[in-house]
Amino acid sequence: MKKIQIFNKNSKELSNFVKDKIHLVVFSPPYWNLRNYKVDNQIGFKQSYNEYLDNMLSVFKECYSVLEPGRFMAINIGTIVSDEGMKFICGDFIKLAEQANFIFKKDIIWHKPKGTTKWQRGATQFTQNPYPLKYNTNINHEYILIFQKSGEFKIISNKKTRPFNKIFTREMAYSVWDIIPINSPKLDEKHVAPYPEEIPRRLIELYTYPDEIVLDPFAGSGTTNKVAYELGRRSIAVELSRKYCDLIKKKISNVKYNSFDFEKIYSDSLELELNKIEEKLEKSKKDLKKYELMKRKFLDKNKKKIKVKQPGLFD
């Protein structure tokens, strides 16, 4: 198989054109009744919630069909806010995937650090009307759901496999991932719902070996495929939009295959651990400066209303 294949086709028909057995499925699905991707046969837009779920079930079944036994499917999805109330789509996706014969293995919370997300209307209304029964939140998390196909998995890589280093292992050992989101489409992508490269990068590192095949059935601008290419994995992009298919080709042409610095996740050098500590220290210094500035501004604004404690001998 080529290092990348791009299909301008419908993911509900994967088994008709994906002839290679897949080692990992990674995707962020189209939103329900929120985004218009402006293509025929799109899933989600102007559909009832049940129609949306029926379409996603069809895709899950197709993913199961083309996936190698014992291998994994990872879905990034958030809670949906609607006029009918919150839709905990993660729970519905788990039920659908199980209907498609997948085994639900684990959930990871993608935490978007404070200050990295746009304020949402509900949270703004609560800050302007902060009373009991008016509570609302600024949602700054999504879920990454991990499913497995039954059976024994095979490893096709002939390369000697090294264990992950301590830094990467410790970071991945927790079920909450702090990853900065992409709030606005990049100028060269024009995609209405991009997601950060760090999400597919971690998943591909954790669930595949070199030269294996990664499938994204809702490829969009090709983030998953670009990351797979850099990590030395072959990939398949399936996308309804011809414009996005062309964009994926352009994106892949600008990166080198197998070019990722793997020492970041495999090397046990003391210098690497020291660099990580220095990164955290630098971040702490920036945070300290930020809060010192915040304090000064607050005191300048309220100096007539607040008494500031003078530093004592041991402060």
C-alpha cells in the first residue's frame, strides 16, 4: 500500500473501497446539527438526533469491518448543547459502538486549560447573573473514547521495538490530557472544526507500530493523516469534500515521512528529563509573572477600597 491513500467517498461504505486491513481508526466525527460542511450526504447537519446516531452506527459497523482483530478505534467527541438540553453523546456512542460489536475499553478526558477556550453563552449568562439556579459552565473538556475489536492482534513491524521513556509513560498514565485546543481555523485550512495534532499523535504512538495503517473516516483537513505520515505510519483519509481532499494532499506534501523526533518518547537520557523539568519551571515563572501583574492591576484599581497587608518580618 502507498504511504497515504485519499478517498473522496462516503464513510458509510468503507468496506467497498478500503481493501487493506486497518490497524487503528482515529477520528473526530461531524457535529450533530451544528456545522454545515456544505457537501452532499453529510452526517449531522439538519438531521434529527436519532438520524444522526443511525448514520454514525453505520460508520461504526464499517470501521469494525475493515479493522484488524484485536485493534483499536479512538473517537474524539464532546457533549452537545441543544434546545432540548444536553446530549451526552459519549454515552450514546458507547452504546452504538457496542452494537457494532466493539468492546469499550476506556475513556480519556481532553482538558482544555483555562484561558485557551472561547467563553460560551451559557457561562457568560451565569457570570452576569450569578445566583442559585442560574448556574452554567464554560465547557472546557471533551472525551476520547477507546474501543477494541475482539480477537488476537498481530504486529507487522519488523523493527525492534523500544519501551516508551519515563517522561512519556508518566504523562500517558493519567486519564486526563491537558492539550491546548485550536479555536480558529488556520488560514490555509479553512476547516470549520480542526482538532490539535497532539491528540492523534498520542493515539497513534500508543496504539500502532511503524508502517502500520491508520484510518480517519472523517479526515477533514487531514490532521490525523499528516501526523501519521510524520510518525512513519501509512494512512487512509476518507472525506466527502473534494476541497478538503485537495487540502490533505497539499498538507502531506509539506511534511517528510517518518520525520518525528522519536527520542522524545523513547530516549531515557537525563538531559531529556532535565529539559522537561526546565520547561515546567519556565511555565511556573510565566504564571507567577502573570499573577503578579494581575495583582498589581487589581490593587491599582481598588487601592481606595482595600487595605493591603504590609509584609512582615518573615514574609
